[in-house]
Amino acid sequence: MAGHGAARQGAGGHAPFTLWRRRRDGLPGFGVGLSLTLGWLGVLVILPLLALLARPWAQGVGSGLGAFAHIVHDGRMLAALRVSFVSALVAAALDVVAGVVIAWGLVRARVPGWRVIDALVELPFALPTAVVGITMATLYGPHGWVGAPLSHLGMKVAFTPLGIVVALMFVGLPFVVRTVVPVLRALPPEAEEVARTLGATRAQVVARVVMPALYPALLTAFAMAFARGVGEYGSVIFIAGNQPYHTEIAPLLIVIRLQEYDTQGASLIGLVLVAIAMASLGVIAWVRRHVGRGGAGGAI
């Protein structure tokens, strides 16, 4: 009986390990590759974050507490953070709407020239951000091809918060399209056809068949576009105008603090950016889990 129990304990205790060993051994060099990957991850991601976290406390606990208290009274820093996060939030929300329309045109409608559109979607990934910023400032400036007609209508884009949103939409749109397209391709068109045969209108098909399957992907796309927009620098500074308390973004203020040899102030702004971005991603992950448990993501 004891031997039988030991055999069962051994089989139950070592079976998962044996299965893991078999899966691991299926890929040659898995152990070495995993070690190198984790090492590089620690050096490139974890170590810089720890250094950023420790920077405000470099001169003692008092200096760290005083530095964090300084944030509350630094109006320029708070204004820059507000501009960055509000602009990124608005741009990500607009990107979700535009990204769904573009993804639908690429997958379902197959609009003329869809292959060209599909290639142009990834253009923001290839262009240097400084080139994007200069092009945006020229295009939407008071004498630009788009800015001049808009200025006659009383609408100013360049050197305003609206210009920041436009630039962030450009760099964040590919994240939405590339996240939604695979989900649309995996969603069988037959489900939409069945809903139509049962008498559902187009709006009902989109609201009750398509959108529930897209909810998790849309949340992921929104989080990625938002996180990219929060830390965007090159494509924004040329079109923003960089007016303190109005169109000055937080990444630019980091550069200004470094030019003033205020490394602690720059580190604090960077720490706030990282903390709020990670908190935002955490909230999105929590919402995704609850949406999935509620059945909204079951159609994926």
C-alpha cells in the first residue's frame, strides 16, 4: 500500500516536471536561449527601471520625499503631464474608431487599392519620428496645404493641442489596425450572414455580433496607442509649439530639465510617466479579463 502510494506520489509529483522537460527538450538550446533572453530583459528593461526608481532617493530618503512633494507644487510639470496624458487619451480613442474602419475596409470591404493602404498603415513604423514631426508642422502650418484652408475657416491645427493629437494619432494608428485585422479575419463572415437572415439590421449585426468579438482586441489596441502616445517626442515637438502650460509635453520637459542639469527633476517626470503608463496598462488588462469572463471575447 505504501509502495503503491509512493508510486502514485512519484507519478503525480514528477509527471508535470517530466512533461515540461519533454517540451523543453523539443527546442534545441532552449535553456541557453531562455537564460540569455531573461538576461537581456533584465539589462535592457528591468535594470533601467530600477535605476529610474532609485534616482530620486540618490541623496537620501529626505531628498526623495522632498522631490516627490515638489511635484505637487510644480505647476509647469503638472501642466506638461496633463497635456501628454489628455492628448494621448484623445488620440488613442480616435485611433480606435479610425482603426476599426480601416481594418474593416482591408478585411471585409476589400476597397480598391487595399494592398497599398495595407502597406501605408505601417508607414509610421518606418519613418523617423522627427521626419513625421517636420512633415506634420509643414502640412498643418498656417501656410501648409491643409493648414492654410483650415486657417481660413478659423481652425488652427499646428502649434495647438489639436496638433499634438493629430501627431499622436498618426503614430498610434498602426497599433490599432494591426491588432484588429487578425481578429476580423478570424471572425467568420457566416455569423454576420446568419444574423442578417434572422432579420437583424446592419447596426444590430455590428453591435451584437462583430463588436463583442472585437472588445478585447480594441482594449489592447487602445492601451498600446495610449502608451505610445504618452512617451512620444519626435513627432510632437515640431507641431506642438512647446508653449509652457499650454502645448508643452512631458517628454520635452524631461529634455529641458536635463539641459538645466536637473537630473533629479527629469527622473521624477520620467518616473511619473512610467508609473501612470503601467497603471493604465494594468487597468486595461483587468478590464480585458472581466470582459473575457463575461463572454464578450468568446467569439475570438
